[in-house]
Amino acid sequence: MGKGCVESITTNVITLKIQLENKPPSPLPCSIILALPRPQQLKRILVHLSSMGVKDIHLLQTARVEKNYWQSPVLNNNN
């Protein structure tokens, strides 16, 4: 956490001056339990949860979850 300033911009390079003043906050000490949503919604949810610092996310199969959602590339470890 701190301040940043763009010093110069050229065709191929952007030069930044960054001054870090504080350590980042600790991750949230919580777990999220979530019924597997549609793949597009899951992408958005994961972005928001990770930006909030949530490290422990559990996805569940429930009666309303389509079984083919589990085949989605979003759940692949390489993404």
C-alpha cells in the first residue's frame, strides 16, 4: 500500500515511480462455502473473493447445480 506516479510514457514503455508506505493487510480469516454457480458467474465471484483476500473457497454440488458445470475450464488448475 502506498503511492504511485507515472513518470514517462513511450510507445513501448511506461515508467512508474512507486513508494510503498505500509504492509498489505492480512488475508481475511474466513472460509466461503458456495454452491457451484454458472461458469461465467464463478469467474466474477473468484475475482471479487480474491481481491477481498479470501483464501479458502469450497464449492459444493447441490440439487440445483448442473452437473456439466463441473466440466468447465474455469475449474481447471491451469487457469
